[in-house]
Amino acid sequence: MSEQTADLPVKRARVSVWSGIFRARETSVFAALVVLVVVMSFASPYFLAPENIFNVLRNMSTISIVAIGMTMVIITGGIDLSVGSVLAMSAMMTARLMVEFGFDPWLAFVIGLLFGALAGLVNGLIITKVQVNPFITTMGMMSIGRGLTYLLASGLRGTVASNIPMRDPGLNFLGGGYIGPVPFPVIEMAVLVIVASLFLSNTVLGRQIYAVGSNEQAARLSGVDVDRVRLFCYTLTGLLAALAGVMTAGLLSNAATNAGLGTELDVIAAAVIGGASLAGGQGTVYGAVIGAAIMAVLRNAFVLLGLPAYMQTISIGVVIILAVALDRLRRRGQTT
């Protein structure tokens, strides 16, 4: 066998790897992000300033963290509209325990996280055991969570809801601290993204999440506990939303009743723009982070260029519609 013939399988493997990379949706989305960054670097001299870059990264950190759980939920074929309310509710619970009941800040933090996880678990139980549609279930939890946020802020007497201060240095550091020039939320985001990506690609449960979204019936027949998988995804999403809520409250030094308004749309948009299919079975955590980065850069661009706020909202909506439309066209092309 000649040396050229012996090298042929290796060359084919390399070609296969590169072709897989260029076929991946994340690659095209990342290319769009690069183009956007290059355009903005010419459009505004302040865009590439280190302070502005870190500001963009910090602004996308909470969305990216919640998008980790949302991506898993979408991969299973579900949706969670309650994350914004769970974010606010968990932060308000943490602040209320600290200020009114004198709880240790870190104990209050843990209870706040568990409160968010409980909301996600309730979503999952209603969806899996009662068989209520995920859209309806989580839309109801969105309203319940927002109502509980007002209750925690105002008390049972229903006085005017107000923000609750949360000025513990440790908890504030979670949302507003720095390690050197790097905002600590950016580090939290990076660590969680890496762990979640490794989990999805290298664990049995991670592969089962994809299996459930790809073909639920086939997953059941192969022995996958579909209900357990969905419960895990919704509970994790509630937990991550709670963490994002405490981070937001830490940055502002108070738990706000209007925190998280519209967050569910940003999180879903980040996952969909990054390649997650609303039909289930497809999506990556890295893709969701790229999607969150695109939205953060767009918002930052509108501020730097002094464009009206309504254009920002419209542009994000257009990007979401285009992402979903492209996914539908791609899936239709695969079936023909």
C-alpha cells in the first residue's frame, strides 16, 4: 500500500470534520456575530473600548445563564415563559428573608434558588403528569410568579409594592463584582456554559435530552424516562432563573418588582437565534450564548449610535422571526 493511499482515510476524516463544522448552524450564527462586531467597530470608535466590551458581556450574562436551561427545555420540545417572573420572585424572596426576617444572606440565597427550582419543578409536574401544554402551563406560572413577587414586596395587606434593598457585599458581588477588569457575572456565565455544554455532550442524561426532543416515542421504547428528563430540564431552568434574579438584584443592590419583565422573550430568542429548534431535538448551549451576544451587541449598537429605542425592539423581533423562519426552511429541506 502506498503512502498516499494510507493517508487517504486521515484526509477524508479531516474533510468530514471541517464540513461538519461549516454545516453547523452555530458557525453561521457566529459568522453573523463577527460581521456585526466588525461593522460596529467602524461605526463607533467606542465599541471596541475594553469598558464597552465588558459592559456588553455583563449585560448578556444573565440572559445567557437562563438560556442554558431554556435551551435544554426547547431541545426536549418544550417552552418556558415563566423565567422572567421566576427571576423576580426568587430575588424578592431572597431580599425579603434577609431584610424582614434577618436570615443569613447566603442561607437566604440558597432558599431563593430552591424557590426558583420549585417553580420549575411545578411546571414540569403539571406538564408531565397532568399533560397540560407547556405554553399554557408556563404562561400561567408567569402570572403566578409575578403576583407572588408583588406579594413578597408588599405583604398580605396589599400595600403599594416597592423594591426591597439587598446590600450584602457577598450577594452584591455575584451581580456587580469584578475580578481585575472582568465583571464577575461574566466569569459565572463562562463557567456555567462550559459545564452545561460538557453535560449535554458527555453524559447519559444529556444525550437523553436530545433523544426526547428528536423522537419521544422512540426514546420511551428505548427505556428513557421521558418524564424524568423533562422534570430535570424545567427544574434546572427555574434554578438558573433564580440565580440570574439574585445576580440582577446584586447589581442593582435591591430586588425590584419589575425585574425580569420581557426576559423570557430575550432568553427564548437567544436559544432560537443560536440554533435551537422549536420543533425539538436540536440546539446547543454555545449557540444560545452566541444568540445572546448578538442581541447584546445590537442593543449596545443602538445606544452608541443614538438610534431610537423603538428601532431596537423592532430589530430584535425581526431577528427572531428570521431565525425561526430559517430553521423551518432548513428542516423542510432536510425532509425533501
